[in-house]
Amino acid sequence: MREMKDSGVEWIGEIPKDWKIVPTKRFFRNVKRVVGDKVDNYERLALTMKGVIKRSKEDSEGLQPEKFEGYQILRQNELVFKLIDLENIRTSRVGLSSYTGLVSPAYIVLTNESEDNRFYYYWFMFLYYNEIFNHLGGDGVRSALNAKDLSVIPIVSIPTHTQYCIANYLDKKCTKIDNIIEKQQIIIEKLKLYKQSVITEAVTKGLNPDVEMKDSEIEWIGKIPMHWGKMKLKYATKIMRGKFNHRPRNDPDYYDGKYPFVQTGDVAKANKYIKTYSQTLNELGYSVSKEFPKGSICLTIAANVGDVSILGFDACFPDSIVGFVPLDIIEQNYLYYVLKAMKLQFLRKAIISTQLNLNIEIIKEEFIPIAPITEQMEIVKDLEKRIEQIDRAIGIKQQLISRCIAYKKSLIFEVVTGKREV
């Protein structure tokens, strides 16, 4: 058992007695090599949640520069950091580049003469996983860290051969963990696709495999039972669109009142029913908004087109969400599942501009299958049972992923701080 000592840094804790704590600038220096007129000599790189990857200069996703001359050069084996917008935990990132190329001028690049910076990559990943970057410099969350801030962050000074041993150990262990996570994610995606197919099959074909079928003449529906009908959404439901344009979203004149304000993210994360909201509107916001009644089925028509959930309370909505109130001819839960089945159809019909947008006039003209009310209720009852089983299987896989991620974080922390000897 190695002898330990207090590191003097609360978030590091104890370290081996022969290890030292030094500032990052002892081993790294910040560089910013603006590419200028040599831009064509380099590929574009991006720092993602999965590390540094190659990215096409023609890729138009997200905010894009008109030109890349202001980008900086990142070289192989250099560390790169995105330490802006730290209030949003998921946007801070750490990477060790396997390539030489161009990255955003907003990134911080650390370099040295070492041939292998894997150990310090894991060290900074320990900080990232434990949200150290997000809470440096006192209470609360800072908006950003600059290169000077990064240069004084404590790191450990250990022999090079010890760095290699730790990096090799973590490479091996983390690869195994990542492979397990990837396999579970693949299974989850397959289960989600299966769930979607189960829903689509039920609301377009019914539960009786022996029933006589006919052509609906609607591509996304295909054949339907002979005794079913079809109808445009505008005749089966009352359709309303949210009114409030929440851009700029931080305008204080409209918010913090008594009226629940549901946004696209609330619809997306709801399992089936929207039970919570993260924002409210005041009287002024309410006056320029549209209130949907409890029980409305909500459909997102911008950004993540096609997310569907049922509203559990009266609430206001932005213009990126459409609400449906079913008429007597269609049962609420059946309509919910029909709209879930139409996600791919809605995506096909979306108008692509800076982001996906779905025109409400297009939605109104879409046909849906109409089964007899009693059959609709039978379909819903059967679907609820089958979906519960699929969701339970997905939940088990997600729990396994969560345990793997927690173990990986703990493993990296214990190994890079010397609490676990390798």
C-alpha cells in the first residue's frame, strides 16, 4: 500500500507521497496559431462530446464562419479545450487531438514537447467529469475560463514512465467501458425503432392480422382494414399553433409570471404527458401568446420536428409548437399514437432552411387512418402494454449505461490522482 499525503487541493484529495502538485503552466503553454492564407493546407477539426473529430468545411450544421482564415492550427498530441458558456455543463469539453488541422479560435490549445500527453488528457477529463472547470474561481458558475485561468489549474507532476503506465491502463479499461456503452446504445436505438414500428403497425393495420385490407392511397399509411376510413387532420381535430415568438429568449419583459410556458424541449423530454415546465410568462407574455387547454396533444414543428406529448395542464406555447384537440370521431390517446407514427412523415414534409420547420398548413392537410372508436380504444390498450415492456427494456439498458459512465468517471479520478495503484 503506497503512502499518501494531502494534496492541499480539496477536489484532488490525497495523492501519493512522492507526487507533487504544480500549476498547468509548468508543463504546458498556450499557443494560438492563426492559419491565415494557409487555410487550404489543413483539414477542419471539431471538439465534440466524443473528442476531436474531422469535420468538413462545407458542413453547415450549427453556427458557421464565412471563412476559416481566422481559425487556429491544432497539432497532433496537443490538448484542446472549450471552456465557454460554462453555465451549460454539457458545452465544456476537453480533447486530445489525433490529427493536425483547424479548430475554432474560441478553443484553448495547450502544447509542450512531450510525445505523449494521454495522461494529462485523462487528468483534465477528471476535471471535466467532476465539473471543476465550471466552478473554479469562487461560488457559482463562471461564464468562461481563458488560457491564463487554465494555466494555473493544479496538475500532478509524476515521472514520465508512470504517466505512460497510467495512460496505457486507462486506455485499456476505458475502451472496454466505452465498448459496453456503445453496444447498449445500439440496442436502445433498435428498441426505439421497434417501438416506432409497433405503434405504426397498430394505428394503421389494427390488431387483427386476418382482417381484410384495402389500399388507403396514402403513402405513409399503406393498407388499412377494409372497415376503416381516412380523414384529414383538420377535420378530425381542432388545430392551433402557439403564438409567442420567444426570440430573443432572454427578453425580461415577458417572463416570470403566473402562466406556464411550455417549450419544444419540454415536449421532447416528456415520456407521454407534459407534467412540468421550466418557464412562465407574465401578463404581457400571456397577451402575445396562445394558451392550449389541458389534454391538448402537442407537436413540435421546429428544430426537433415531430416530438409529441400530451399537455397535463393549461399552458402557453411558442410558435414552434402545434396543439391538437381531438373531435368526437377520434380518441385522445389514439390520436397521440397516430401522431407518433407520423414522425417520419412530418420530417419528410419539413421545410429545410436554417433548421427544420414544418408548416401548419401542411399539417392540416395530412391524412390519418380512422378506426371505429371502440377499436381505437382496444388499440390504445394493447399499445400501452407493449410499449411499457419496450420502455422497461430500454430503461434497463440506460441504467447499465449510467453505471458504466459513473464507473469510468470514478476510475479516471482514482487512477490519475494515485488513489488506485496500477
